[in-house]
Amino acid sequence: MKTHGINLVVLHDLDPVRAAIEQAASTADESEAPGLRRALSLLDEYRHSDTDIKIRWARQYLDEAGVPAGDTSARTIKKLRQAVPGLGLGEAVALVTLAAER
């Protein structure tokens, strides 16, 4: 399913942190460089796509509402919309469907 119609904005605020660590690694001495390279590796490992973040976001609300993974019923869509006022019907359907697929 395409997610281009979902009007949620995903903020990635790790880029400045990554750039700062890269800069520090480029000038680090031999004792500091391995730790900084490991930090960069961890940042890259935990970088997620917008879709992954949206799914995790939706699953968080659904988990709090006691909705089992994979449930795409109208009840689930309603619970997500109740948990997130202002979330449109189309957005909720797309998020619930994506969350169920993963």
C-alpha cells in the first residue's frame, strides 16, 4: 500500500547529530575514533524509513488501546481515530493496514 496520502509528518532529527559525530570522528585520536565509529554504526542501524516510523507510531496507539496486531477491523480504525483526534478516515485505514502487514 502506498503511504503518500497519509498526512503525518515524520521528523528525522538525527542528521545533525550524525554530522557532529562524523566531524568528531574525522579529528579524533586513536583512542576515541573506534567509539565514534561505533556510534555512527548504531545511528545507521536505528535509522528507519518514514513508513516504518508511521507504522510504529500507529502500533503504539493500537497497543495502548489493547488492539491485537493484524486487526484491520472498523473497530480498530475507530480506536486509532479516537486516540488521535484529527486523524482522517483514509489516514487511519492506511495506517492500520500498514501496521497489520508488518
